[in-house]
Amino acid sequence: MRSGFPDFRLGSVLATSFTATLTERRGEPVERIPTPQRLVDWLAVSGLAVESCTAAQLDLARELREAIHAAATATATREVLPAAAVQVINDRSVQGRAAAVLTSEGERRWRVAGVEDALSVIAADAISIISGERDGKMALCASPTCLAAFFDTSQSRTRRWCDMNTCGNRSKKARFQANQRRKSGSS
Ligand SMILES: [Zn+2]
């Protein structure tokens, strides 16, 4: 945590790591990129470092985030993709000039000059998971206060939580406490 801001929940999938910058959507939502600088920080730890971000760019980012969330949720529940969300994702994808570059160690890096470029990479990542192009399955987190859409890449496609360390753990703890109560009640 940095200067009192909520920390990031980073996963292995860029697009859903991005939607996870707003968590507990069905409970008490936690905004993890409350300021332009926090978006700069998030982009830096996500391999999309940019120098600065304006308030308008943060708005663009949040609009993309909610569009990805809506489209990913529709995919997970097998509903028709919301047209407005598709439009936002496509606009952001088209309006960036990011370039993939290969390092001499054989790794892919993104060359981005600004927030719009970084958002285009995130939008393209969202397109690749929503379109079914990548190996995995869109699913919704089992936590009732979360219901985040996540991309399940487990062998069995039976992952239940968006994040094992938070939603998964909380559910385990709740079950444990319920068991303890039952035990102490019956003795
Ligand atoms: Zn969750």
C-alpha cells in the first residue's frame, strides 16, 4: 500500500487484472485507481509504464475497465455482448499505437508512449479472452459481494474465485467459522 491507497490485485491475465482495479462491485466497492497517479503506478507494475496521466485519461481508462467488465460478464453468463461495451473496447483498441518488441532474452515487451497506447494493449487483451481465442474460460467469482468476471485457465476449468488470496480465502474462513459455531452450539 502506498500513501493510504488500496493495493493492487494483480493476476496473470492483463485485462482481468485491470477490471480488478475495482473490487467488491456487489458489496462495498473498492476503487484501486482513485487518482491518475495510481493508474500510472498500476500500468508500471503491469508492464505498460507511462510517464504521466491526466484526469481525462483516467476517465478513459475507467470507461474501458467497465466496458471490459460488462463484456466479460456477458461472456461468462452466455448473454449477448452489450453493444456500448463492445464499442468502447474497440475504440480503445484502435486508438492506441502500442508496439510489441522482442528483447534479446526472448521476452515480449510493450512500447507505449502514453495512456492511450497502454489502454489499447489492455483492450486487445480483453478481445483475445472474450473472443475465445485464448485457452481458458470466462467465469464469475463465487463470492456474492464480488461476482467479478475472471479468466479460468485451470486444467479442469473449475476455478471458483477471481482471486484465491482474497475472495477464496474469505469464503474458506467463513465456512470454517460456520463450522466452529455449529460445533460449539452442539456441544
Ligand atoms: Zn472475487
